[in-house]
Amino acid sequence: MTVLVDPEHPDVWKAEPYASGLNAMAKKAATSGGYVIVFVGDEIVKIPPA
């Protein structure tokens, strides 16, 4: 899964309600070899399955 974040609000994905949802998706994706990637401008973050 790819998440594109508005560069004018670069930290919004780290706050609720988004953070727990993205973490849950990363955990679920990992069970089938997938992952969640967050793009914020030129920054790229892979959310680790927790």
C-alpha cells in the first residue's frame, strides 16, 4: 500500500486516527509479504509491522 501525504501537513499520518490504522494495515500486509510505504514530499517511510 502506498500513502501519499500532503507536504503542507507532513506529520499528520503520525497522529490519530491515521497512525493506528496505518499500523494495523502494515501488520496485516506483512502476513502476505506486503508493506505500507508513506511518501511525504521527497521523504519515504516504510511502516514496520508492529
